[in-house]
Amino acid sequence: IEDVSPANDPAALRAIADYLSSEQVPFTIATIPVYTDPNGRYNQGQPVTVALREAPLVASALDYMVSKGGTVIMHGYTHQYAKLPNPYSGVTGDDFEFYLTHFDDAGYLVYDGPVAEDSSDWAGGRIQSAFEALSAAGLPRPTIFEFPHYGGSPAAAAAVRATFATAYHRGI
């Protein structure tokens, strides 16, 4: 289950878990601990940021999903970068977090390179912040990492490798 954040509908998450459990299908939940829309793109121009601890019904639904055979995996910290469209809107779930991108004139996605702060320490800080946000919501510490949109630099990958035994992503 991809891009689960504090903005998700907890009833829908529970329904997904019930269905997959009834079919005896193990599943992963790519979890984003902090939802942010820093430019108010989907919030009438008002910036909004919500951590999982501020969305207890979603956190409870994630616990429920685990009880039904799901595995929480870390899918970045905010799944977006700064206030930039990267490449879409700057909103959680829409954009890359660890890599810069844009669309060319023909509408093709172009991978520009690592974010300005790129380093193992910076990526490790994002990972640590995500752990803290999950813990504050009472959720277990994930043992699997998935780069948002599967994009990360070698330095970010080193931080992931130093923290997780397993990662879902493709090499770029």
C-alpha cells in the first residue's frame, strides 16, 4: 500500500487491511510520517503540516493494518522537498524527497541530481526524524526503507544502508 500519510482516510486503510487479510495476502504499508502542503496547494492557499501523532485515527489504522498482516515500511519523512514543485506540487506523496527533478518541454521527467543538502548526514537526519515521528505516534520502528518515487543519491543510499537491512528502490 503506497503513500500512506496522516492525510489518509483511516476507514479506507482498515478496509484495505480487511480485504487483504481475508485473502491471506501479506502486504507492506509505505508510510510517510509527516504530511505537508507547504504552499497550500490542496488547502485553499493555506500551508498545512500534520504529523502522525496529530492523526491518531490514522495511526490506529496503521496498527490495525499490522495486526492484519501488514508491515510498515518507511517511505521517507515527508515524501516531498522544501516548498518546490519536485516535479509536481511540493506536497507529500506528489514529489521526490531526496532527488531533484523537473519536466522538460516535451513533458518527460528529467532527473537533475541530488538535493542541495545531499549528504549521508542530511539523509540520516531525515530518517531519524521519521523514526521519531513514527515513535511519537506509537508505531513500530520500520526495518525496511523505500525512497519516495524510488529516487535517491549515492549519499542518501549510504544513509539508508547504514540504518536498514532492506530497502525497496531501483538504481538511478
